[in-house]
Amino acid sequence: MQLFFDEIAKMTLGEEVNRLFHGRGGMYPGAEHICLDWFPPVLLLTSFKPLDTQSLDLSVNLIKQRWQQLQGEQELNLVYQYRSGGSTQTELIAGSVPEKHTVMENGASYHVHLLKGQNHGLFLDMKNGRQWVRENATEKKVLNLFSYTCAFSVAALQGGCDSVVNIDMSKGALSIGKQNHLLNGFSSGARFFGHDIFKSWGKLTKLGPYEMIIADPPSNQKGSFVATKDYSRLLKRLPELLAADGEVLLCLNAPELSIEFLMDQVAEYSPTLEFVEQLSNPSSFIDVSSDKALKVLKYIRKDN
């Protein structure tokens, strides 16, 4: 924990959402279970193993000290979350959380929710992926698979895409996604389908083909998607949705599965897809192993 305590003293706060400490990347021995995120105006401290009272109290006190150095008399807003497997315990340690909490990233606004569940409405490690979509979506028809709260869709519309189709089993997440579009001034250009992707090929095919497809599935969510058995199912059908020379981002956030796992799956089940590059992760998510970190691979469809 000492390395985490040392980093708190160097903490800086900006106007945009950001990860401040990424213990999960393994770069700070003894603090691999700790993360600290900035969702203005709230700090989120997350631990993936129980913190004893002394460690938690010391963490909170050091955060308060640094906060006062940076923010003066402004009230500290701090949420603590302990995660273990599928269970989550969340506690408001200090201050408050806005009832309608919105954050900024690269000029886009997103609704977030820190006091319920493990997923807060925006995956911070996917920042570079959203930036790539924003820079490459111009005049393209986009398909956003496993769209969650549709941040990729907002980025595509910011980049001037012709249209975007969002599909996700969670109607609640899609509802937030619709709000995110309105929050950024997009009242048209996007469609939303609360369906099981594997039961919706006909609908998706009818609306295609697409010049850009984003596939960012959960890695192990029973009833939705388990990467070890479902990525092959997805890849078998993906090329038929993709226009000639169309681009696809394939994402995998599973520390136990390597880059080679995903590339081998593509080679076997989508041989018309040609690997182009791996997108780098944000610098705040530095990891000792690229295989354990988020993997975002860009492919292009080549039939010859």
C-alpha cells in the first residue's frame, strides 16, 4: 500500500474523467488491488480485496490532505467500493454525489452512476478506442455491438458518421445511452435495439452492411457473452455484416485471455479479416503485461 500512499501525494485533478491510480496494472507491488478514479466532482476509491480499518482510514486521510492542497476549502466527495467476484459494497465516505452526475471526456458528456453496481456508465480504459472511432467514422455506417451506454455511438456521431446502430441486451443501459446522445446534442442518427445479438442477425443484416463495426463484449457474463465460447459464434457471422474494406474493432478485457487467443479466433472463424494494428491503452492504464490489459484490435475485411 505504501506505493499507493506515495502516489496520492502526487495526485492531480483535471476537468475530465480520468484514472488516477491503476494498481491493477501490476506496476505498484503491494497495491495491485487498489484503483483511484476521478469522476468530477467525485473521487472513487476501489479495492478488489478487503481493506482493514487502518489501511482504509489512512487512505482516506491522505486523500483528504491532498484534496485540501488542490481544492482548498471545497468539500471532498469520496466514494469507496469493495469488489469481490460478483458482489459489490459501496459506501459514500465524504461529501455527496450529484443526483444527475455527468462527466466530460474529449469534449463529450456522459451520464455516470457511482453508487450502484460495478459498472459506472463509462469504461475509462476505452478512451483511446472512442477517440479512434471519433477520428475514423466520417460518413460511415456504424454498428455498435454490446453497446452498453452507447459511448462509442456518441463518439461516432461526433466524428460525422452517417448513422449508427446500437444493440445491447440491457434496455436500462440503452436508456442511459439515449440520454447520452441527447446530452451531446444528437437527437437523430442513432438507432437502439434492446435485443440479444445472437438472435438478431436478420435485423442487423437488413440494416447493413456497415463500414465500421465495434464489438466490445463482456468477457464472462452468463446469459449474455462468455468469451471462451461466444467470440467464435460472433466471428463466424461478423464478416457478413461488414462492407468490403470495412473496419472492425474487436475488444477483449479478460486478464486470463491473451492477445493470441483473440487473434487465433479471428484467423479460424473470420479468415477474411486482416489484422491492421492494436490500439494502445491510455497511459493511466499502464500494465506490466499487455496480455492482461485491455486488448483492442483493428481489422479490415479483405476478401481476396
